[in-house]
Amino acid sequence: MRHETTDPEADRSAFPLQQKVIEVLKKLSVKYNVKLIATNDVHFINAEDAEAHDRLICINTAKDIDDPNRLRYSKQEYVKTEEQMREIFSDIPEAIDNVALLVAKIEKYKLDHDPIMPEFDLPEGYTDKDEYLRFLTYEGAKVRWGELTKERAERIDFELDTIAQMGFPGYFLIVQDFLSAARKMGVSVGPGRGSAAGSAVAFCLRITDIDPIKYGLLFERFLNLDRISMPDIDIDFDEDGRDSVLRYVVNKYGHDKVAHIITFGSMAAKMAIRDVARVQKLPLPDADRLAKLVPERPGITLAEAYEEVPELAKERNSSNKLIAQTLKYAEVLEGSVRQPAFMHAGSSSEKIPLIITSLSARQRILTSMPLSLMEATSSPSDCLKWISWV
């Protein structure tokens, strides 16, 4: 890659080093008969977003824009056209041509596939998950109700048939397994929350502690053949015991098959204004005034705020350069990822090894995709979505 810049405010130290690396790569290419590929480090889409990106770096590193020792980029890290890349690498045009050769070798694939459920090892004497789930459910029903009325039996059979048709017996077996282990370890387990409370099977398995038949709760709100989606059972563990439960799951299903789900904290309208104002050293009273002009409504954008609050829209053309710049860059950075974290109420479990992409401060494996994308690709992101941190 080559990021040459003459901007005095940008990092100009990278380009000479890049040139040295390219010369070495050219020699290695000849020596080992390996084709060169031109690359371009991309951190933002458009060239005009360089200044906003510069502010984002300051926000994420807790530095002011005028700090001489802060992290800087060359401001060339935007998506370039083929023509721009050919101009940058005009001395080695084959490096651009080889990109097409590389792309041609990429196999077509799709992320949309049937859920890959974690494996649950059946005890001796059982070869079918549906059969074992039915056995555990009816055994639990005897404990819960004693007498099994026709209404209760029909409800259980209906739910079991639905669970079998949707392919989720393993889900229920795994959840009841680690909940049973949690109770044996003395961990306090909550009664269950959300739509799962409408499941008689979950009640019989002690996944939940609410009798859905007694209280007239609907199973269809939890699982429905007309709306295929992964089950979502919200369960609370006490703070001291949750790590013990997680260790149990990791030890049983494999360290490389269980991971926390990553989540990305993004900048909302008010936060974008405050963050940009801070790195630009806009006086706090001015920053507060601008932020408070944004209506108090979840999900509101700056574009909507400008429409609703003329006073805020007027500030975009303020004679105060810092105010105008703050709003300008806040608009660009609004919605940007501020920091990653792990989802406190979720874990992902796969029967195939996960790609370890990141580790949290406590060395916990994180997925690289947030929950919404994992669900969209039919990955069983909710298969162990169970640890609620209370």
C-alpha cells in the first residue's frame, strides 16, 4: 500500500516505510515467483471524511485534536477507484492486474444456511433427541403437576411436536442441562423471563418456573411454525455464580465452541456532539447547549433534530468556527462504532470450532459479528443466549 500525503496535519512517516517494504516485496516476488498484489488500507469511505475520521481517532484514544503526540493517520485511508490505484502504482501495474486474478479465484458461497445446532450427547439407551426430550418433559411434568390432565398432555404434545418440526430439541436439552448443573452447584437461577414463560415444556424441564397453563400464557408467542426464528430464553443467574455456569458450558462443549457475542456501542446524536466538542475543545457550556437542543427521543438523528429545532439547524452556520465544525463532524460520526463490548446477556455455542477473533479483558472469546448479523445468517446465536448479568 502507498499513502503519500503532503498534509502537515497528517501522518507523513508511514509513506517512506511503505516504500521500503514495497522494494523488499518486489525482490521477494521475483525470488520466489509470487505475484504482487496492490492493497489499500481503508478506514473510511470518502476522501472528504478524513477530518471526521481524525476526530474519531481522538475520541477513541481520549486525545485532543491539537495534541502533538496523538495518533495520526495519513488521511489517505479512503476507498480508491481503480484509476486512482493505477496512478498510485503506475510503476508496478501488474500489482493492480493481479488483483483481478485474485478475485477470480474466490469461490462463491452464501451465509444463509440451516441452523448449526450444538451437539448434545445423549445418555446410554437413547439415540434420538426428540425421544429423550419427550422423556425428560414427561418426567418433569410428574414433578410439576403430579396428575397429568388431558389438557396438560395435549399442550405438552403440541409443544414437543412444534419443537421437533423446528429442529430445536437440542436447544432445550442443552439449556435444561446447564440449568440443572447450575442448581447442583448452588447457583441461584431466576424464574425465566420473556416469551419462554409461555412454554409448558420449558416449565416441565425447570427452564422456567411459571406455569403457562395456570396463567393462560401462549406458547405461540415463543415458538411458531409460521414465524421460524431461534428460541430466546432469558434466564438470570446470581452474580457470584454466573462464571461457574459459563465454565461448565465451556468445559462440556469445548473452549473453541463457546463464545460471548460481541456488541458495538455506537454514537447517538447527543453523544456525537459531546464527543466531537470535547476533542475540539469547544467550551463545555456551548457543548451542553448544543446537545440539549437535540430532542429527548430514542433513536433521533441529527437530521431529524435539525428539522424539528430551527435553533439547532441555525448553529450549523454559526460564526463560531468550533460550533460549526462540531456539528459538521458530529453529523458524519453519528452512528459510528464508539467501542466494542461483549453482550452481557448472550453467548453463542456451535458444534463446529469458532474463529477466535477477539478476547475481552478477562480473556473471554468474542464473536466478530453482533447478534443481529448472527441471527441473519442463521447462526445459532441464541442457542445459549442465557446469561443475564444482574
